[in-house]
Amino acid sequence: QVQLVESGGGLVQPGGSLRLSCVASGIIVSINVMAWYRQAPGKERELVAIIGSGGITKYADSVKGRFTISRDNAKNTVDLQMNSLKPEDTGVYYCYMAAGGWNSWGQGIQVTVSS
């Protein structure tokens, strides 16, 4: 069973930056997809950014140019660098990973953007 643990959330002022990290543990052969999702209060969970095994990335329109997703295959980690944060970026951020035969979610980490 693969477990994902997120870190790096917290409270930040508008315009500030945060870096989220997620590490996978367990029996892992290879990971195809790594991604970050978020869920704002009263809203559905949405995809923020995704990165494939070859490094191809895709972002939600609302975060393009501000967020950067990266991965370290040797360490089974995925990071999300968030710059120029806005109040509407507030929510619980979830790490997601998938490979042949399994997928896993992190427990979620709170990000609050407020003055």
C-alpha cells in the first residue's frame, strides 16, 4: 500500500509564496502520474497541476504562471511551488499519485491566503 504525506502548508498573505511537498512511501516500482488537487470550502475538488513520468506538465488556467509542479523520481516526491498567492487559492491541497494498478491520495494540507 502506497502512502502519501504532504507538508508545507500554512497561512500566507496575498502575494506571498508557499512550497508544498509530498512524499510517497511503500512498495513503489514506478509512478506515472503525480498531481496536486485542491478543494475550497463549498466547492468540488479541482485539479491544480499534473506532471507525467516524462516531465510533461499541465496547469489549471487559474494558476498558470504562478504555480510550478516538479517531481523527483528517485525520491518519489512531488512539489508545488506557489507564488503570487491570492485569497482564492485558499483550500485544502491534496497530493495524488498513480501507476499501473494503483493510485493514492494524501490526507490533505490546508493553505490559507489572507491578510
